[in-house]
Amino acid sequence: MKTILVVDDDKMILRLASEALRTYGGGYKVLTAANGKEALQVLNESGVDLVVTDLKMPVMDGYEFLSHITKGQWKIPIIVMTGFNTPGLEKRLKQKGVLHFIEKPFEINNLREKIAAVFTASSKGFIHGFTLANFLQTVEVEQKSITLRIKSKSRVGYLHLQDGELTDAEADDLRGENAAIEILCWDDAHIEILGIHDRDRSIDTSLMQILLRASKIKDEKSESARPYDDELEEAIRLAEGHHFKEAQGMMASYLKKDPQSHRGWLWCSRIVVSMKSIEAFLGKASKLSPKDTDIIDEIKKVESAKKRIKAEQVRRCPFCWSPIEMKSVQCHSCKAHLLIHNNFFAATRNADREILKKAIERYTRVIGRERNINAHYYLSIAHLNLEHWEETLNLFHKTVKLAPEKKIFSDQLRRLLDYMALESSTDGLEREIPARKKPEASDSDTKKKKILVVEDSPTTRKVISITLGQKGYEIIEARDGLEALSRLNEESPDLILLDIILPKMDGYKILSIIKDNDLFKDIPVIMLTSKDGVLSKWKGKRAGATAYLTKPFKPENLVQAIEKYL
């Protein structure tokens, strides 16, 4: 069994990655560490086949950790994951021996694929022209030991064979014999031979018995199942991805062939905008299956909506599918806010958490199978309703990068950054710096300019990094004075943003060291602090600060200050 070390200070990332990797494909053994120092201890104590590490971490960050690996005795493949991709970063990581690079937020399938690519570099390729059953019989006769990766549409499964015997299998949440039978019932199976994955035996039944049983089940399914179920599933996938026009066409075709499908009529009601049509389609679904709980719940939502909505045209809540007014900012059924509106941060967030969690699972599936801007956006909003601030910020940033031309997404991100910049103030001040008209920055002004951000608050660093990254700047981060001086020597930034209140060494001391060095004394330094006293400004100016910005600040004011001195 391959052992993977996952290094990240985000406990949720560690938990999700661990669960996903332990139950997937090769059934990897997963070790975790919260920072580079802990990770080095794990490497010294355990055999590790692959390292997956974040870059921004406390105690020892990913850069220092990578340096230890490359300089040490370990010859381990490395995958880096980070939410702060900057120009040239991937190239620098490759120079440190990093095999793959993945940007946060990422789909878990993407991480799985990267890991599979590492462990299957010796893959023998794909098999064409054989049915899965026939190929397995050939493997049995030749007594081969191989792992097969089976793909069918959007599904992936694994079959493990040892000396021609089927010993283990995984598909979705299934394991062992049930998983093998499920895979053998798939249509249009795509077979890939992987390297051998050592597995504990979970299947004792002979391959021939499993093949016969799978063949019988497949025949029974073909006889009992409606003939157009695949068309229905594809229509539902289109609806989940907000491809409503395509879903309507496919659903109409499906229901014409199979008008007795209550599930088809339920989903048909979810992809139309007329209240009369919604009621009519739900009525047909209810007659076909009056005790179906999904249909009963849907009817209750529609009846409740009719009392509030006077217009004939509606849209559906992206989280619970309830009919809502076209310009609604909040769903009256699940109570989720649908966008960051003027009163969002002052509003009570009492949305149905279970519905939001299901919506997160749904949109995560969508972005796992396609490049979908709407899914990224609503995944961001779902996390925001649950006050998952870090996930929200990362997802909004990804959404804007996927669709930079859509002003609504950049406006939403700006509102979020404004709020988080104010909230991340160390003393909770609510004073705002008066906004001025922002000058347009030309490409020549910002191209490849490096800014060193020295700030001990992870949230403030992230807000600053995303704000400036959108303007084309390359961001280098440091949590304290010692790390700042190290980064200064490595990167030679064009400007420094320097917090005053820092651990180990305050901003004034760092500034004096910078100004005493002939190599760095001409770099502009903007001091960041929650203090707004005359004495603080005097001390900063005396130490050589170029400018002084008081927290909390609006991101646009920060950009103005930087553009002024670059």
C-alpha cells in the first residue's frame, strides 16, 4: 500500500484529503502534518512514497520544508497545493524538484488524478477492442497480477488481480465483491492497465462466479429498467450544472418516450420558469408517485411560494430548488442568501445547513466533471452562508479567474475583500479611509512587480494577496520579521507592505534593518498598523517608511497607495 503524507495547516483540507484518498483507487495509507516541522518528523519516522504539501503554513512553511527534502536523503515525489499562484511560481517549484502543482481550491478528483499519475508512471496504457469480461478471462488464464482502472461515463472503478485471481475492487462507496459486480454491469467500459497495487484480499469468490452473477444482474436490469434511464440521468446532470435549455430539450425527449416516470416529471418541474408549468408537472409526478417524499416536499415549497410570488415567471433557488422571484436576494424556503447584497454582512444567517451541505456536494460534483462558472459561484455562496470564510475567499477568487470578463463576480469578490479587510483588523476599529477615484494601472506598471507582504494575520495576508494578485502583482508572503528578511534576500521585491505589530521582531526594527542595507534601502515600504497616532507615524517616518496605512483599510485604498509608489 502506497503511503502519502499530506501537509497543510487547514484541518478541513487534511480531513477531506485523508478520507478521499484512503477510500479511493489504490486505497492509500495517509499520514498528515500541520506544518513543515511536523512533516520532517513524520519523514524521519515513517516510509513515505509521496508528499502533498501546502506552501503557506506556520512554524515551517512549504518552501523551507521543500528545501529540507531536496537537501536531505529523501528521494520522494512532491505535489504542491496552494491558493496563491503567482507568475513564475510553478517554474520555481519545478526547480526544487516538485513533480506536480495544483491550485486551491481544487476538485478532489483533480488531486486524485495527480496522485494516480505519480504512482502509475509505468502504466502500460489503454486496452481497446475487448469487453471487460473477456479481458478479465484472459488475465485469469495468463495468471497476471495487475490493477485495472475502469471508466464508464463519469464513473471510475478499480479491479485488483493477483496471479489471475480477482482479489479486491472499489467503485463509488462499494468495496470487494459488490464493487466488482457493479463495475462489470457498466456499459462502454474503458480499461486502463496500471502498475500493481498491493491490496488486502476482500474477494474470495472465483472470477467466473462473479462474471456469471454480474451477467445475470445486468440482464435483469435491462429487462426491468426503463429503456431511457441514461437519458434521464444526463438531463439531471445538465440541470445540476444550470444548463437549463439543454436539460429541457433532453427531458422533453425522455418524457415523450417514458411518460410514466415520476422522477422525470419532478425534475422537469425544476427546469421551467412558469408557475403554471411547475404546478402541472408536479401534479403529474404526484399522481404517479403520491408518497414520494421529494415530490411531497417540492409541492409544499411551491404552495408556500404561491402565497408570496405574484409574477408568473420565477427562477429556482440554487440550493433547495424552491421557486423564488426573479430578483430575490434570499430564498424564503431554505433562508440562504443568494449573493452578497448591500445588507448581507449585517443580515442574520440562519439558512438550512443540511440543504447547504447537500448543495455543496452537488456543486462539487459538477465542477469535478466540467468547467462550470455558475457551479463555482454558487459553491462560493453556499460556503459563505455557512461562514466558511477561507473556502469562500478561495472559491470566489477561482470564480473570478475563470470568468474575468463578468463584472458581477469581480464586484462580489470586491465586497467580500472589503468586509474581510475590515474584519481582520486587530483592534476591531470600524473607521474607513475615504475612497478616492482609483487610477487605471497599465500593464507596464504592474507586470511582474513583486510585493513582499509582512503580516502575521493569515486572513489579512490572504485578502491583500488576492487583491494585489488581481492587479497583476507577484506576491511574496512573510509571517514575521525573520521570515521577511529571508524572503527579502531571496526575492528582491519592488515594494514592501510591513505590519508594525509582529511576533519576534516589530515592524520598526525590520524597517531599520532594511534601510541600513545598501541593497534594499531604496525599496518603498508602506507601513500597516491598527494604530493611528501621531507618534506611530513619526516613528515610521523616522525609520524610513515611504507611507503609512491604517487598518482597517479598504482594498482599493491599498491599491492606490501601491500604484502611487510603483
